[in-house]
Amino acid sequence: MSVHQVKINSLQGKEISFSEFEGKKILFVNVASQCGFTPQYKELQQLQNDFQDSLVIIGVPCNQFGGQEPGNSEEIQEFCSINYGVTFPITEKIKVKGAEKHQLYAYLTDKKLNGKKNSSVKWNFQKYLVDEKGNLIDYWYSLTKPTSKKITKYLTS
């Protein structure tokens, strides 16, 4: 299985098929508007700008960590646009852990599906990078900044 087989809706309710990003790396980030890590939106947008030919950032709103993403779709979109100038795709609000975890995060966190490693989402702004074919490369916890060499080393190779 690859992440390219997964589908999810955008904030506007339109289906996003990750297969349309085949040939580019994808960085998935579970995001929240009221988190101490929320300023990472700025670096995520910078990363998208710097690597737009080879990378797609996908913001995935989630309200499972401290209730820090209480907004509806319109509020989330407005917050991201006004405060951080976000132009990368943002999905519908989903669950990234627990029994109702979305298929996307089932793939990203389960070695049986991704073939690479097991993980669990610990907090907002955890990052998962997949390669051009939709295979998991690695993941990083919230403290790792989007522009960290830990991540960018995979984008310049």
C-alpha cells in the first residue's frame, strides 16, 4: 500500500486524492490554530515556497490534543490565510489517533500498512514525510521545526 491510495476531503469538502501528488514528496502535518506550535505554519509555508517543485505540504486539522483546533472549516481556512498566508492544501478536520483514526493516519502510523515503522501521534504539528511514490520516509515530533535539516536533507537529495 502507498499513501497515494488514500483519499480525504479538503476544508472546502472537495476530495483530495494523494495520487495527484505522485512524483512529489508530501509532508503531512496535523495542525491546530491555538497551539504553542501554531507559528510553525510560517515555516511550513516557507518550506512549501522553497520546494514547490518537489514537495507538497498537507495540513491536517485535528482537535484531539488539548482542544486546540475548535474551529469549523471556514474559521480554520480564514485563520491560516490571514495569519500565515497559507497556500498549501488543508484537509477536513479528522482524528489522528484512537479507534476513529482516519485512514491517512492509519497508514502513516502502522508498520503493517506503511512497511517502515510504527508510531503514534503525540501532539499537534507532528510531521510525516512520504516519498514520490507515496512510501513513508520518516516522521518527526512537534519540536522539530519544518525547516530543520532533519527534514530538509530529504528534500535536497
